Amino acid sequence: MIKLRAMGLGDVGQVIALLGAFRDEVPRYRLFLTLRHLFAPLQALSMALPPTWQFTPAIFTAASNGRVLAVLGLSKDPDWTTRWKIDQLLLAPDVSTYDVASQLAHYALNRYGAEGVQTFIALTHPRYEQALALLKACGFRPLAQQWTYHHASPGQCERPAIFIAGLREATCADAKGLKTLSDQTLPVEKRLYMERSARAFSRSFAHATLDTLRGRFFKRWVVADAARDLLLGSVSVASADLQTYDISWMVSSGWPEGDAELLEFALHHVSEQTRKATVRVTAYSFQKERLAMLQAKGFERGEETQLLVRDFWTPLQDKPRRGASPILLFSRKTSTACGSPLSDATQQ
């Protein structure tokens, strides 16, 4: 008999071994690997709380006769507490049937869906056809394709400084404006699954200090239209090792030339940091113009992933209307349930 359950203390060693077998294909579960045997009790405490308040990822296992056959990892999206993502869904290499993983996924998703999680997202490589088939069998549907573009040593080319009117460094006060700008750049049908909260764009002094101590680099700029009190665009540059820089930017539809200008500004800033940097940019299939521009500027398309989503709809129960007067029948009194003196006179 196969048991589907949250990871217990006795499963930790086997889960670590299974993660090690797929170490090149799964995200780093730093918290789990650091705490190891302390993680299971912390997870049990976390899962006793509603999903909104849970503070650790959730790891589920499918086990038979004390052997872990499959592992599923779920984590809360930092932007929305009602949106969770599948970090990994692993099957032991010698297990030939995918029914085990399917049942484990259904078990975990139904459990969290019943507790208020409305949306689940997953990322997988399109070349993993079996993984795609498994997720689709669990109710997931494709939302968008995601590509990572690389440019090796863009700083070796001379890039003149670019002047952009209204450009300044972002502050915490720009968080709401950045959230609005982010919503505007997403297609309406994808906004529910990809929108970000204002909290994601707010960086405190503590965050900046921690990045400095860890040797990380991060800067974000915004292009503000003071006359209309709105943001036309934003660009950020981040690096964890000062060798590979990630560039991300957003542009309002009212500023069509902003895509090229913000990218050039970011590339110039990276070239000022180092001449031997590798630049990475993430783009989606619905960003047609951006994809064409990246290829025209010498970026090479790299890793491709498929973004899939699943909605978990909770049926609403009809509630009685408040303030509605019940129908009461009294002798010698009129009501909607019996004839009135007016209707009796009309009949005569």
C-alpha cells in the first residue's frame, strides 16, 4: 500500500538522497538542506497553520513499505499568499509508473486547495514530455513560454551614456506605482497568475545593507512623469557574484521606445561595473517585440521553460438575503400570500 503524507522525520534521509540524484534539475532547498532533521518538526508546526501563515515550504512523500517513491515540494508565492508553486515533483529512478506521482500531486493540491489556495503554478522544460503530461493530467494548463537570453561580455563594446528624461533611482515610495506599471505590462488573461504585489517592489535599508554584506549588487531605476504623476518605465540590475548580471525592465504602452532605451541604459551601467560580465534577460512568449529586439542586439536564446497553471475553484454557498422580510400570515391581515381587500373587490 502506498501512503501519501507530509514528509515525516523518518523520510528525511531518503528525500535528501532523492534530491541528490536530481541535483542538476531541482531548485536548491537551502532551508531544508541546512536544517535537515529539524525541518520535519518545523514543517509539521507550519502546516498546522492556515496556508497564509505557513513559514516553510511543504514537502509531501509517497511511500510504500518504508521506502519513499516520490517527492513533491510546494512553496508559497511571496507575492500572493493564495498562489503556491510546485518547486519539484520527483519520482525515484527505478519506479516505472507515473501513477504514484499523479496521486501524490492530486493529494497535495486538493489539500491546499481546500484550505484556500486558489492558484497553483509550475515551471518545467518542454523537452520533459512526461513531466508535461503528468502536470496536464493533474489539471494544469500552459500559460506562457519563458526564455532566458544571454549576452557574453556586452561591456567590451563602447556604450555611450544614455540620458532619459525623468530617470531616477527608485525608492520605497514607488512600490505602488511599480505594481501598477507591472499590471499594465501583463495581458489581462495572464494577470491573475503573474501579477506581483507592491511588497515585491519595496526594498528597505535593511535589504540594501544585507546585499552589501553578502557581496550582492542590486539597483532599480524608474522613469517618472511628474506632470501626470505616474511611472512610464522601470529597470533593475542585479548580481549575486558580480560576474553574471540579471536585467529586468517594464515599460508603459505610452512609451514605445522605452524598451530599447532602458535596455541600453542597463547595459551601459553593467559595462561600468566590469568589462567581462555576462548579462541575462528573461522574456515571455507574449512579449513579441522584446524577443525580436533581444535577438537584434546580439542576445542568444538559452534555457526554455513552460509556465503552467491550475485554478482551484471553491464553490460558493448561497447566503440568505439580509433584510428580506419573511411572509407572515395573520388572520384578517393582508399579505402577499393571500388575497387583499383590493383584489377581492376587483373580483366582485
